[in-house]
Amino acid sequence: MSAFGASFRRDFAQMWGAGGGALAPVGFFFGAATLVPLAMGNDPTMLAKSGPPLMWIAAALAVLATLERLFQADLEDGSLDQMLLSPAPLEVLVFAKGLALWCAVGVPLALASAPTAIALQADPALVPAVAASVALGMAAFIAVGLVGAAVTAGVKRAGVLIAIIVLPFFAPPIIFGAIVAHAGFGGEFAILWGITLGYVALSPIAAAAALRLQAE
């Protein structure tokens, strides 16, 4: 647990240490959401129908922008070797990195989704469900992103390659998350829970295996 806590604090501090770098995805999300009404017009019915799916796409792209250097820096500065030599399982340290990214980026994005949903004409009664579903979706996106970032850790300018790997797995959370924005807490929210739990459970194992291959 001490290794887990140390890894979490280190990664969380790094994400906020580079000039508030964790705020960049939130800024991207707000910018994309602001452009939606300008592109679609001010028809409330159209915004209410199309706004939530576009909001989810913006959130997915905002997370995607944070993944390229997630493990590359560790590989370049020798931190990955220290992680491999640590008595703590590598899977635990990978999970700590993902949790740090979720706290630094996922939670602010989930909070930002509430006013964004209202601006896109969502039913105010559904805003808590929207924020909760985006928080789950961010966890799912980050879990899949850990695997994509680990697989491409040794590749320079791997942003496009990561997108090719992870975007197919982003589809289920986006589909059910967009439905939750219209239906609220219900069966679709439970399915989103299940998808997220599956991603979170499996991704540290897959990412750790990929990192061991990178170290070899």
C-alpha cells in the first residue's frame, strides 16, 4: 500500500505540475462543447437530442490527448525499471497511475459535464445521472487508455497509434453513456457500470504485461 500511495502521489503531482497540464483536457472539453451550439444552431430540440452524444465524444477525445506520454516518460527516465524492481506488483502501480489520471482529469471532466449538459438543453433532473455516467465513462476510457499507452510506450509520436488501439473500446461507454443522458439512472447506467468494472479489472493486467515486454 505504501508503494501504491507513493506512485499515486507522484503521478498526480506530475499531472498537475506541468503548468496545470491536467486542466488542458477540461479546457478542450469546454471548448468543444461550446462550439456545438454554434455549429448546430439554437434549436432546443435538436440540441437536447444531439448534444449529449457530442459531449461524450468531446470527453473521449479530451482523455485521448493525455495518453501519449503516460508511460513514455517512465520508459525514458528509468522510472519503468524502478517500477519493475519494486516489491509491489506492477499491476498495482499501473492501477495507481490510472487512478491518479482519473482523479486529475476524469473527475474534473465529470464535474464539467453538469453545466455543459444544461447548456446543451438536457433535462435538469437528469444532470446528476449525466455527471455520474461521465465519471464512470472516464474511468473506462482511462482503463483502456492505460493498455494503449503501455503497448505504444516505446513508439515516438504514438498518438495516432493509441487512437487506433483504444477508440473501438471507447464505443460501448459512449453508446450507453449517451443513452443515460436521456434515460437517467436505469438499465443502461447499470450496463455502463459493468463495462467500466470489466475494463478497470482487466486493464492493469494487460498494461503491466505490455510494459514488461517494453522493458525487455
